[in-house]
Amino acid sequence: MDASRLPLLISLAGAAVMLAAIVFVFGMVLLSIFTGDSLEFSGGHTEALAASFGVVA
């Protein structure tokens, strides 16, 4: 492999990963809109904290 192509390949790989992440998040948002579900980014911490205080949702 020619050394001068390495920065180009690294840039293309980084752009591909970033595009995949953007498409994934965009898909999650659209899915939550069309299914009527809500996106929660708490990872369950809110539910665990509420359960530790005996709060039932």
C-alpha cells in the first residue's frame, strides 16, 4: 500500500463511521416519532432511583 493513500483511507473511514452514527440516531428519532414511543437516555438510572425511594410509576 502506498503511504500517501493512508491519510485518505483514514479520512474516509472516519467519515463513514460518523455518517453511520448520524443515520443511526436519525433512525432512532424517526422510529420514536412514528411509534409514539419516547426516547430515554437515562439508561434506567431514573427508574432505579425511583425504586430506591419506593416510588412506583
